Amino acid sequence: MTRRLLASNLRQLLNPATTPNPKPFSFPTTNQNPLSQSHLFSWQLKPHRRLFFSTTYNYKFSGHQLLARARNALPPRSQGGLEQIVGSMRRFWSDQIMTPEGVILFLVGTNVAVFILWRNMDPSFMIKHFMISLDNFKNGWLHTLVTCAFSHIRPGHITNNMLGLYIFGRSIAVLFGPKFLLKLYLGGALVGSIFFLVEQAFLVPSDKGNQGVDKPGVHALGASAAVNAIVMLYVFLFPKSWVLLDMLIPVPAAVMGAVYITADLWRVLKGGDNVSGAGHLGGAFVAALVRSRIRKRFGL
């Protein structure tokens, strides 16, 4: 039916004699071809333009509908073993991991797994792939900028970081979503590693032995910068809320943030500390950037 209607419309456009009740504008003579008169052809096309294009659109639309129905009628394609595994992993990631509790358990579990690796793998392998240093950076092991944020050796170090991640990360994940928390963790880890490298390259004086050879570079590891980004974002968002300073003393969040930043600045100025104050400041820097973006977006 659609093709017949389209054909009849084309005949009316190309044969003006069959056009019902044309408006008097200019009439061709017997020696003139109606199609050679551009003004006449355009005049004849106007009454049928809307019908012509609507018919063409309907024809195309009906064709797409027929193709869609044909695809739905076909039996589903059998998936191979690899496709089934990938599909199940995607569903598990979206349904189980990408939740406020799931993303925290994923981060904690990854840190615990690397903590166990330190007691079972070759230390040289772990230093090469799970610690940040100028030597690793110069050798092209850039993945250590992030992997060091999942690496701990001392039990007290991983315990403090995972407690801070759970206490403050859960509130951030509930407010802004699990993907936001994961990006904040990775962003704090990356920027904290960069701040640490800058501190080691420019701020820490180079110690040389008697023969004028540099001593081995300082290595760093731990999720302190990533967790500090999460903690400081909570402090910037809720400065009047009460929190536990070092998990012991209840103080306003603004006071705890001021204590942390002051201590990190003192470590940077003092130098020679086992704790990287510059790395912690990198996490606070990420938190400040994220807080400014939240303020602009929500008008706070």
C-alpha cells in the first residue's frame, strides 16, 4: 500500500494533467514541457510536498520496523565460554562491586591481598611493582604511581588506613555514589605519588657518600594519600561534624583537618621523615579540587 501511494504521488508530480484542481499560476502550452518551467514545477510540487516526504518517511520507518521484528524473531546467538565469563564478570561488577558497601570491600580486599603478597613473594618483585620511588619512575615503571596505594607492609599501617577508608568512605559513597569514591581514591593515589616524587626530586637534599655517589632512592608505599583525599573531602564538606582524631579524641572535623594539614606541612619542611608529608598534601589537594567542583555544580 505504501509503494502504491508513493507511485501515485510521483505520477501526479510529474504529470500536471492529472493534478486535481491546480491553482491558476501559469499554464504550459502544447509546445512546452511542463518540467522545463521551473516556476511551474515548484508551484506544482508545493501542494504535494508534505504528502511526498511524509510518505517517504513512513516507508523508511516501516522498513526499520520490519527489520527489527525480523531480528527479534531470530533465535538468540549462542555465546561462547569466554563471552559468558566476560558477561558474568560485568554483571558481578555492576551488581555487587558498584555499591557503597561493595566498593569499600573491594578496596579493602585489594589492599589485604597485596599485604599478603608481601609475605609470600620475592621482595625485589614487590619493590619494583608496588612501591613508588624516583628510581622506579626513571625506569619507566609508571604503574607504581597507583599500585603503591594498595601496598602495605606493617599491620598497623594497613589497619589505620582501612579504618579511615571505611568510616569516611562509606559516607562519601552514599552521598555521591561508589564510582565517585573509586575515582577519588585513585585520584588521591596518583596525585599523592606525584607530590612525593616532586618532594624527593627538589625538596629533599641529596645525600652523597664519600665517593660522590648518590645513595639508593627512598621508596614509599601505602594508601595514606588516597585515604587522606577521602577524609579531607569529608572534612571540607562537613567541617562542623564531630569525628575521632586518631580514632581516640572527639573533635570537630575542621580541627582534625587543620591538625592533619599542619602535620604534613611540618614533615615537608623538616624532611627526612619516614612518612611522606607531600603525599598526604597531594590527597588534600585532590579533596580541595573536588570540593570546589561540587560547590560550583550544586551552588553551595
